[in-house]
Amino acid sequence: MLDLKFFLENREYVRQKMASRGLHLDLDELIRVAEERKKALKNVEDLRAEKNRASELIARTMREGKDVGSLIADMKKVGEEIDCLEKELKEFDEGLRKILLCIPNLPHVSVPEGKCSEDNVEVRRFGEKPKFGFPVLPHWEIGRGLGILDFERAAKIVGSRFSVYLGAGARLERALINFMLDIHTKEKGYREVIPPFIANAESLTATGNLPKFERDLFKLRSRHWYLIPTAEVPLTNLYRDEILEAAVLPQKFVAYTPCFRSEAGSYGKDIRGLIRQHQFNKVELMVFSAPDRSFEELEKMTVDAEEVLKRLGLHYRVVMLCTADLGFAGAKTYDLEIWLPFQKKYREISSVTNCTDFQARRANIRFRREPKSKPEFVHTLNGSGVAVGRTVSALLEAYQQEDGSVVIPEALRPYLDGLEKIT
């Protein structure tokens, strides 16, 4: 959520930044409500001052032994006016919050302007595209041929866009999760968390999923709870409504969770395979940072996520998202895009984002630089470290052999009891 004061004092700048996102923002309603609130607040403050003066007059009059009945009656009327105005102020505050909750974060000055994903800027690449002397197959056919992926039985159990992993496929998924967690906890300094896989509306509002993107969520019918779309939600809310000390920052967490997304608006896209499913596994990175260090932490987190792909020997590139392609809460984002040989294209496997103080304002997460200093909002960062199902799809396609088998990368073999190939 944006700072209302900054919003009102920099209206044209905000308009320009939102336009660069492709959002032509009408600020008239926000400005109207803010001005009405300002008037109501001044009236309340004037009446409180009047009430204080009346209280002093009543006390003085009582000491003089005079009747104060009419003064008390007048003060009671002032109190009633204050109560009405305070109720009005609360309604104005709720109205402003409702508007602000639906406005995305401001892009950072370093983010390139663009109109679509074609305007994203490539930053670097790792490795080379694999070459084959035979026709390559898509990962869903490879998995079916090896008997390790079954989409048809998953559809029978629940519906489309789900999968069943079998045998070596299930072991491969589990091995990747442990492999990623070990890199991030043993080498990169993240603290492992197993959070709830269900979150309440307050938690999803804090991260920016609600109220604007409720259609993308799976909601429990009998409660105001939702299945988490990513571990970013519970991890961000670890410190909701808390004040941290500067000495503990940055706080770095990693969590494996299943993720659940309705994929509203993606009808007909990636309906085959593991790329866009309603349920998938992911290892998520989360950092709480002081504002002056957060963009440095963004670079570190991106490198940490890359390490997984490097050790697996997968060809990928890093792109900086342009303004129009940023997520709702993001101020700056790097996408890691893996090369899929069958599709002959790069596909996103991790998004690493600095949300600056956007989520922290919604969640009221602050820190103090000194024991008695005024609390400031932290900056929150999150990123996939990385999406497990998409990694499986990349491994199956990149390491496929002409006989239908798939070679296991050396770095992953210790997690599979030395298994070198799935046959």
C-alpha cells in the first residue's frame, strides 16, 4: 500500500508511474475523500480543544462555588459532536484504505519502461542451449513414457491441471525440494520454516493478493480462509503488526510448501504438462530488510536462486521486468527464465521481487534503528528458490536421451541414492 501523504504530495509523479504500468489512474475520488477527511479531522481537533477549555472553565467555576449545569450540558453537546465526527473520520479512513488497497506499487527508478513482456531487459545468461541428434519430446510425453507422470489419473481424481508423480518421478520431486533447501539453509544463510498452508484474509491482504485478486485464490467454503498461492503469504505475515530491531535485519527465511492457484484468466494457456497447474510445489525465499539495503538484498537473492539452476546445469537467462510486466506488489523484479527444448522458448521458473515498503504498510511491519527512535517500515523481498514442477519439466527435456531415458545431473544424484538415469 502506498503512503497517502506521498501520494497526495506527488500526484503527477504517481500518475506517470502508474501510466508506465499501463494503469491510467483516476485520483479524483482519492483526493476528494482525503480532503473531506482533512476537514473532518480539523473539526475534531477544534472541538477537542473547545472541550478542554470547557473542562477547565467548569473546574474553575466549581471552585468558585457557582452553578455549572449549563456548562456541563454544553460540553456534553460538544462531546456528542466529537463522537459523530470521529465516526465520520473512521469511515473516511476505511474509504481511503479501500482505494489504496487496489493501487499497485510504484516501479523503482531503475526499472525500464515498457508496454508488455517483450520490453523486459535481459541481464545475463548461463550455459548453452542443449543440442540433440534426435527429435526432442515434451516433458509430459517423456514422463508418461517413463511411467513417472500421470495426468489422466490426476484428472480422474480431481480435474484438469493436476498431476500424479509415480516412482522415480515422486523421488525426483522430493530430491529437488531437499536439494534446494540444503543450498539455501546450509550455504546461503536462510532459516527454514514450515508454515501453515492455509491463510486468513488479513494475511492475503497484507501481501496484496486481496482484495484485488481473490479470483486467483481457492477459498475454504466454511471459513474466511484460503489455500496459500505461495509461501510468500505466510512468510510475510510472520512479523505482521510487529516492530523489529535494526540489529536483527536482514531476516532471511526459506520454506517449502505446496501452492494452490485457480489460474483465473489463463484459460487455454499451458494446459498440458507441469508449467501451469492448480497445485504445485515451490521453495520460497523471503527477506525482511532495512530500506537502505533492500536493493542490494535483491541482487543477492537473485544470485541465490540462480545457484540452484547452475548446479543442475540448466540453461537459463535473467531478465529485468519492465514497468508494465511488474506484479502488483513489486517495485523491481528479476525473472529467471529456463530454456525448454521442446517449446524452444524461455519460461519463467523464478521471480525475485523487492516490494519495498508496499507490503509492510499493509501488514504494519516496522523496525527501529535505535531503541527509542521512531519506527520505520521494513522492505520485504520474496522469490522462488525455485518452482519445483517447472524444474522437473526442464530436467526431463534438457537431459532426455534418444532411448527415452533421462540422465540425472550429478549434483542431484546424492539425493537419489546415486541414481544416474531414469529408465
